[in-house]
Amino acid sequence: VHQSASCSVLLGASSRRTVSSVQMQLLSAGRLCVPHPKCLATRISESCFGAQHSLLARGIATLSSAQQPSSQRRHFLLSLSHRSYNVVHPFSASAHASSSEQNSSSHAVAASSDSPVSTYHYQSSLPMLPVPSLEQTCERYLGAVQPLCSDEEFTNTQQLTESFLVGEGPQLQKELCSLAGETAGKSSWLAGFWSTMYLELRDPVPINVNPAFVLKADPKRTDQASRAAGIVRSTLEFLKNLKEERLVPDMEANTPLCMRQYRYLFGASRIPKLGRDAYVVYPNSRHVVVISRNQFYTVDVLDENNTPYQENQIRAAFHLISRRAPSSLASYSHPPCGVLTTTDRDVWAAERAALESFDPINRDFLHAIDSAIMVVCLDESSPGQDTAACARDILHGHGLNRWFDKAIQLIVAADGCAGFNMEHSAFDGHTLMRYIHDIQTDLDTTKRLELEQKAATAPYQPLDWVEAFNTSNTIHSASRAFQKKFKSLDIGVAKSDVGKKDIVACQISPDAAVQLAIQLAYFRVTGSLKSTYEAAMTKKFLHGRTETVRTMTTEVVDFVSAMESPVLPLKKRQDTIRQAAKRHVEQVVACKNGQGIDRHLWVLKNLANFKQKRILDYRMEPFFEDPVYQRAFHFNVSTSNCGSSALSLFSFGPVVQDGVGLGYMIKDDSVNLTASSYQHKQGRDFVVAFNQALNDMINTLNPP
């Protein structure tokens, strides 16, 4: 179908389902995040781990050294379908840093005129993710759980924490510090665990892992083919700058951020494997895969010289595909195999293996999808002005006309409504938002449409595959199960009358104000306050990902109580708002500086779980088995702020069955919030309560 491109396979590329939701599900269940031996398609030499970490080399990889060729050092071969590709182990330095990352003076490509430095200029000087002190983490942990438990429970938790500090805690901390030392300069102590957490999750990825980003409308490209072609063509400009290392490095104020995640945006895909998935990247891909009416097509968007086809050529191909794709009812059409990516990962792994072994054409079919720059889904739906319908289409759709394993799916409705569905294993929302911002800028400013001359359609062709013995039944079962799941998900969308300008005028942090309004709204909807997660970016550190900001504090309890007490003096209510907002800002700063508590405790528990598996009669610390600990890591409220002028909505699924997922964007004149919940009407009820809560706060701080 297409020439084989060079492929790197990460058996653990670090990355959020929306975050750490996934992490927290595993943590609360007490699962040890370790690779599964069944996921390895070939034997891996223990020496592949190099100097990364002897503990992980001995145990976490669960490899049989007796069967491993000693000649293999860092690289080894892994067979995918009928081809062989280069494989890089996730703990190998080469999996994390190219020569240009490790030596910023070795850039062969000069920075562009709009970038004084090249993309990876700062990589070698980024600080390492610090290991917080055990005493500090335990102290902050007690502060975080206090509002979640009774006085009696808190007293017991204090005792368990004190025992942990003089018991197994220091030894686990020593092992973690050893790992941090061995990974210094190459990666972070968290990266391997984080990757394992994602890739060993067996839950389906749509809703559970993949967030959705809905783009603002493009007045110059209103029909489906034009909208899709414009985004793809702008993507090629971004990809060119990335490959040539001309992409301006990300900065937060004057602080450079890690750029590693951009390597996993394009030509990338998650591959289902028994026990543990793989993550593959094809950096030299020249095509996209288009899905229309559940039929798959390849479209070349770069020619043999890697020159992009014109936007009108790509548009012509998309237009022809959308018109010619047969109805799913046609006798010569293929069944909707994309729905298989909505299933349990082990179920999908077994079915994919059956397809690959059944006929060589299936290996070509899957390879074309895996290696595509991105997947473009041309839908028949037209959500129009129904923002909730648009959010549902991009977040999950009907499970048809999709390929949820792909790093990036561009989904475009018949009326031009467009957005991205993102597989979360290898990168976070901040990285995708930078990409979205850049392509939107290109779309807004480019003169391509005026300058392009008419030319032949970009080359495209249908992709064929052959059903294995039981494929139709599996597809039917998968479709039925996914319909049941997404129909039970309630989604509400709110656009408040209050925006950043109004909040700043009250002299409090906009993000803190939104988080407080979320707490007040949740209390008004459920009558309770629960453990809350907000993702904070840690990309100021080498290979940094995210940390958990625990919004539910004692100051929040006081704030909610004050807001629900009509007899309380206005000044007292104002003070509680400001105190809670101040506390929130302090927590965000600490987490961004690598001083959060969640990742630290999570890795310590992983190390303890691993010791329990390999040491006879090893007793897990009661600290980790405390019901309060389990409650603290059961996030009923999961939140994330992904704001951008290029977006209209951002959404993701709840991280626990009885929870709510809240994606929001703070704009100058509004706060756009999408709420999802498996509880009846809770998503829709929540957004109404949120708008009222935010208005009540602003009116309290600045009375009309």
C-alpha cells in the first residue's frame, strides 16, 4: 500500500488520560503497574535497560534472561505483522532524547527567522523532576485528606502516617531516590511508571482515556472537505517545522518547557497487546487515512520529495471520498471495524492478532492506519449549534467511523464542525493545544487559497481488509456494548456570562475562581464535597508530564459553608473566597515545581507492590491500605483547564463511575465548561449549577 517507514516502538511512552484519572483508578484498586510478559513479541535483553535502573531491569520488565541474546544492547527487533521495525525500550536514553536533545550545540538546521533557537535547544539544560522529601509529602497528604474524613478517621490516618515515616517509608524513598539518580540526565523517575500506567490499562480508550477538543469555526472553509483539507494542510506546515527543528520552543513566562512530547503526535498509534500495549511512531509517513461511512482510504498528502500537496488537491480527494464511499448497507462495503478500538484492550489485542494472521492484506490495512500522519474522520452528522451534540461527536460518536488507537483523529462533521480526539498515552493536552494554536494561526493568516492553482487531485485509494472467522460477531458485540456505554453518559455544556476580565477585576486567580465555583456547584448538586483532581503541567522538567492539584481543601470547606450561609456577613464570605483562592494558587505553584504529593505517593506504592510480589511474606504498609487513602485517590471530581482561542469546547469522561469529568476553558468574556457523568442528568444539572455558583461568587466579591 505504502512504503514501510522507519518506525520506533515505545513499549512504554510516558503520558494523562485525562488525566491521571486512569492512574487513580489503578491506584485505588491497588494494582501494580508493571509490564506483562505476554505483551512482548520478542525476547528482550536485560541489558537493554542499560544503566537506567537495576530494580526495574530485574523485576518490572519480567524478562527471562536465560532466553535473551547478550549481544543486544539498547536496540532490538520486534515483529509487527510481516515487517520488522527498530524498537527502543522506554527506559533507554535513546527513547527519550535524540542527539539534538542531548547536545543542543549539534543542530544541523538553523532556527527560522521567527525562532532565535531551535526546537530542542533547551532540552539538555532542563532540570530533572525532583523527588519531594518524604516528610513533606506526608505532611501535605494529611492536610489533603483532613477535609475528606471524620475526626476519628483522621486520627487513625495520622497514626498510620507516623508509622509509615518510621517504617517502610524511608526504604521505599531510598529506592526511589536511587531510581532518580540512575535516570538523571536521561529521563525522570516517573516516566517509566507513567507509561506503564497507561499502556497496561485494559479499559477501552474512548471516554476512559481520550479527551476531545472542539475547534472554533473557520469562516473561510465551511464545507466538510474544505474544513478537513485546510486543517491537514496546516498540519503539514507544523510537521515540517517540527522535523526541521524550527518549531519555537514552548515557554512558560521565561521558563523553557520540555519538547519531547511533540515526537509522538504524528504517524503515531497505540497498538493493542495482551497485558500491555505498545506505542509506535512512523516519523517518515507521507499519508493520512480517511474514514468515511466506515470505509477506509489512504490519501497521500506529501509527495515522494516530501513536498505537501496543495490544499485544493487534498480537498478534492476528501470530496471525492465522501461522495463515493459506499453506504454501510451496500453489499460490497466493509463492516465498521473501527468499533473494535472501543473494546477492552485484551479483547481487541486478540482480535487484531487474528486479523493479522488470517490474511496478509489485513497486515497491510492495519499498517497503513498505524503509520498514517493522522486519521481523518468524515462524518455524516451535522450537530449545528447543538454544542452538547458536537462535544459528544468528538468525544465518542457512535464508536463507528473512528479509530481510537490513533494518536490524533481529526473529526469533521458534514456541516464543518471539527475537532480532535486524542489518544493520551504519549502526550498531554498542553502539547496538543500548542499544535492546535499554531495550525489555527496558519489557517487564519495563510494566503494559500488565493495563490494555489488548480491541479490534479491528491492520490488516494481505498483500503481493503478481509474478515476473519468471527470478526462480524465481534464487531456487532463491540458496537452494542459501546452504544450502551455512551448512551449512559450525560453531557452538559455551559457558557457563563462571567469571564476572565470579570474575575481579574475581583483580584483573584481566574483558575482558582473556576475551581471554587466547581466545588460550590458540586455541593449544590450532590450535597457533598469529594476528592478533586486538577491537572498541573510539569513540563519545566525533563520529560515532565502532570501533577495533581488537590482542590478540595479545608479552605474550600469553609468557603462552601460561607456561601451557603445567608446570614453570614458579606465581608466574611468575601474573606473565605480569597483565602480558598490563595490556597489553590499556592498548591498549583507547588505542583508545577514538582512538589505535589500524588505522583510521589503513587510511585512509592508501586515500589511496595512490586516488593510484595517478589519478597515472601512482605507486608504492605497499612498506610497504603487505609480506607482514607483509598477515598483520597477516588476522584469523584476530575477537572482540567485547556483554554485556547482556537477552541470552543474541551471535554473528557469521568475517571470513576460515580464521578464527573469537567473540562473548561477560561476566555475573556466567558468560561466554557463541559461536564460528563454516568449519573442521570448530572452533567446537565452540573453546568447549570456551575454558572449560578460562578455568578454568586462574583456578585459576592463585587456586589451589584
